Amino acid sequence: MASTKKNLSTYSPNNIQDISKRKFALVVSEWNSEVTEALYTGAIEVLLKHGAKPKNIIRRNVPGSFELSFGAQLMAQKKDIHAVICLGCVIQGETKHFDFICQAVAQGLTNVSLKYNKPVIFGVLTTDNQQQAFDRAGGKHGNKGDEAAVTAIKMLAF
């Protein structure tokens, strides 16, 4: 469903389990940091709200969204990490660079998740402009960081 029809911060409480003993890695892109920091804040707030212990939340930064896959792999290979949440923002420009980055990140994160049999969450905004990114990073459409954290929690119920 398009985020213009759904608030990214609204979710069903189904499959929300006790996560107090679960360990989360958040891999955050430094590119478009004003957006990714808002995504990070949303994700952290949701994890803490649902019982994650601050000591069980690890943050690692990567330069850009393209590097999220490698960062996710380094965290996913750790036995004590239960889920990896990747947060980034790719904004459409004048060239095809956007398409290549978005496709590479989506495929890369999928591959990491399948390789390590654990949730690796795609909390990456892929927007046409900066305003759309702000609208989805705590703005009028909610926060994709919230949604990414809830997705990680729900995937741990499997």
C-alpha cells in the first residue's frame, strides 16, 4: 500500500512478542543524514517501547545506502544478533544512479537475510524528492524507521 494512504507509524499489535532478550543491530547510512537520523530515532523509540534493552541495540554507520548490504552482512554474521535493521535514504536525481543503488541495496539486503537466516529489514526510503523523504521520516506519512523496527519484531516471531 502506498504510504500516502497509510501512516508508516501505524501498525497492528499482532505478533508483537517479548524482545527484552533479543539483540538488534541498526545499520544507518550517513548520506541524507537529516532523514536517516529521523529514521533511526523512530526505530529506537519503537524497539524501546516494546521492551528492547538499550544494551541490546547496536548502531553502526555506513557512508551511504549502497554500503548498507555489507554493513548488514557484518552484523548478521554475529551469532548474538537476532535482527538487523537497515536505514537509508536514496533520493531520485537526474541520472540512473538512483535505479542502480535502489536495486543493489534491495537485492543485497535480501541476500544477507537469506544467507544468515535472520531478519534483515529494508528501512530505506526511495523517494522522488527530499520533501517526500521528510514526509516519511517522521512527517505527515509517519516514520519508516518505526515501520522497520516493527517489521523486525514481527519477523522474530517466526
